[in-house]
Amino acid sequence: MSLPERDGDGYLTDMSLWTEEVGRAMAEADGVELDDAKWNQIIKAREYYEEFNVVPPIRKFAKHIGEDQKEMFKMWMTGPMKPITKYGGLPKPTGCV
């Protein structure tokens, strides 16, 4: 599958081209394994974005989905909102990531 165009940070340049298949293929291309827990967070971030039209900061998002922020950092090995938004076809998070 050929991936839609991405910017220098690996985010989709056109959010409307996102599908689950695209999200998984982007992660695969980046060498990131998406298990069910990670995928669940990606879907919840998309739902949050659809409802509030904003990417939540990690503290707010962790609370929103009832996850421990530290556990999310461990799971993603990085600031969680970056891969979550990237593979969820969402805009880049602003502020601290």
C-alpha cells in the first residue's frame, strides 16, 4: 500500500486521507508496533478530537481515558501524544508533548 503524503515529522499532510489501514501502515513504515492497547488510545484520541476539535495535552487525555500517564509514557517509550496523533491522522500536538 502506498502511503499518503506525510510532512517532515511523519504526519499526514491531508487528515481526510486517514483510515485505520493508513494509520497501521504509517506505524509499520516507522517501525512502530501497534498493539490493541495503543490502537485503543489512537481511536480514543480521534473520538476526543472529533468531539472537541482539539488534540488534548497528555495529562488531560490520560485522565479522559482513565489511563496512568506514566504507564502511557512507558508503553510508547516517548511522549505518547506524538505517536497517538501521528498514527491517528490528527494534527500535531501543541505545547508540551
